[in-house]
Amino acid sequence: MTATTKPTTQLGPDARAWAAENLKGFYMCPLTPLTDDFELDEEGLRHNIDAFVEMGCAGLVVGGFFAEGWNMTLAEWRRYHEVVADAAAGRLPLFTIILESSAYQAIEKMRYVESLGFTGAEIMNPSVQLKTDDDVVSYFEFVAPKTGLALVLYRTPVSGFVYSHDAVLRIAEHPNVIGVKNGTLSWTDSIALRRRGGDRLVISEPNERYWAHDAALFGGRVLYGELSLLLYGKWRSDLRRYTDLALAGDLEKALPLSEKLDPIRQVYDEVLIGRIAATGSYVAAMPYLKAWFELLDLRAGPVRPPVAARLSAAERDLLGQQLEAAGAI
Ligand SMILES: N[C@@H](CC=O)C(=O)O
């Protein structure tokens, strides 16, 4: 079994020093562009990655739910990561997202992306079988030492089990665990977790709505594993500007800029956050997100079956009107 072979090392024990320096700003999760026959649109993916670099993404977090990584064959998953690595060409750090029930498959995937030059992996706890804190800690005890990647924990009800803050701190004993995408849809939970583990881990509250206050007052440093910078269109420069101010602790100047973004946040909440909260899944939001990408001249194409591939023409028009009214396009 691959999992028992000697670990490769990339950042390894230097992962936390790397994170202190680099895990900041916008680590965004792109959608995967597909052709009309639901295959990877490699040219579209390359086009998008150039656009993401241009937009000011600090890093990319790829291959998860937003990217439809859960609905790719292993060969497709590998090819997708190859194209991402080749297109990014070292211009920004890359993290994959591991959504595996098998620890062995998780390790094999991490070793693969490590060979492509990826910096890290965000790992969701398995959605089957491992349903206690001890189970989840054991899972990470098994996988963490077998990769040289920097690891970010993906803590989310979408996995079916949200492990405790105590479990996070136990997992943080592994030196290559650098952070948490705290996807519990609770900012106060993110702050509480940061108060306990923020000396060792970068805790990301991934809801941009709280970002100005989170960065200026509560130690937030990274918007990790979401899509605001990709989706806000004409608001991107204001998002970047208020982020710089908030990270520098200047809430007074950051806040008026941030407040201008409320209309686009409303669309984001309706299209994305509301649907995730209502269904415990990203699926219902995906046709909207793909249409949104295209309305911003990013490549997207359809969603892969068995998910609804596209919005109806009427739904797409309405989304376009909402984005226009919110000033994003
Ligand atoms: N949950 C998102 C991003 C996580 O960080 C995904 O899987 O794409």
C-alpha cells in the first residue's frame, strides 16, 4: 500500500513558518470549466487561472466541491490537477481539497499533487464511518505524517460530523497542520476556535461579510476556501482595498469601503450561503455559480450530471439583472 511507504517531504516541518509568511489574503476556490459534453475544458481552465492571478488571488484551493472534484474519476482528477499546476506555473501557491473516505486514497492523492509542486491540501474529515472526535483525530494521525504538504482542516457540517475544538487542538500536534477553514457558518465559532488555537493555526472564517471586522479586530488573516474575489466583478478592487486596510488594523477606513459591497453580498448569500445552509450541500448553488462565472467572462460551461447542468434562460437573465443591480457587472 502506498500509505506505508516513506513520506516525501516538501514543506514538512517548515509548514507553519511558511503559513506565517504566506497564508494571507485571498485563497480562492475556482469552479472547473467543462465543455458542453461535460469534459474538462483545459483551455478554459488555463484562461481562468490567468484571470485569477490577475485579480490578485494569493493562492488557489482546487478540486473540492466547488470544482466538482467529488464527481471526477481518479484519472480525470489527476489530469485536472496537472493542468492547474501547469497553468499556474509557480505564480501562486496551490492547495488541493481532499474529500475522501479512504485514508489510503487521500494519501495517494496528496502524494500525487506533491509531485506536481502543490504546496498544501485542505482535508475534510471522511463523510462515512469516522464519526467521533477520536475517530477524526486517528484519521489525521494516520494521514498527516505521510505527506510533506501543508495541511488545512476543513471543518464543516457538509461532512456529516463537526469535530470539536479540542479535537482540532489534538490534530494541531502535527507540525504540518497549518490552519482550519472553519466552515461551520458561525463567525463566533471561528473566533472562539482562534482564541484557543490561533497561536499555532491560521483559522479562516470564510464568510466575506465579516472579513473587515474579522481581519481588523479578531486576528483574521485569510479568506480561505470561498469565492468572493472571483465573483464580485467590478467590486474586486474595493474588496482588495478594504482588505489591505483591515489587515493593517485600520477598520475606520476599511469599513466605508466594505459597506459599499453589501448589495453584492446579498446576491452571494442568496445564491450560495443560503443554499448551502438549507441543503447541507453545494449542489443546488452550482448552476447559479457557473452562470455567474460566465456573466463575468470567466469560463464555466455546464455542471456535470447528475446535477442540473444549467439554469433556465429566465433564471440566468434574473441572475444577470441581480448582478447588474448590485453593481458587479
Ligand atoms: N468547500 C469548498 C471550499 C473549501 O474550502 C470546496 O470544497 O470547494
